[in-house]
Amino acid sequence: MHHPATDLVVMALILVSVVCIVWEILSPPGPRQDVLRIIGDAFVVVFVIELTLRFIVAPSKARFFRSYWLDIIAILV
């Protein structure tokens, strides 16, 4: 999990997720906005899985929470 390639993929997913959120906000109500909302929800699921895997492999759970507290809050909101 702590590999540069993993971090690069997660950063790319975050960027694509932000683009989808902006596109959803700027789109008029309708089918496109609904699809973008579903895509956004799928990204949240991927981020929850990624964070869960990082928690499972973390040697120190306290250090995990100190490092990823903002990510946890972002997922909960």
C-alpha cells in the first residue's frame, strides 16, 4: 500500500473525482447529473476501500489515525 505507484493512482482518482464533482455541480438537473452523482458515489466506495486497506496493513493504528484523519472526515462528509 505504501508504494509510489499506489499513491500516484490514488492522486489520479482524486483529480478525476474532483472533475466529476465540478461537472455535476455545473450540469443542469437531468440524466447527466444523475450519472455523475452515481460516478461520484462509486469514487467514494473506492476511497473507502483504499482507506480500509491502509488501516488493515498499518502497523500502528494510532499513527494511521494521525496520518489519515482528514481523509476519514472527508469520507464521512
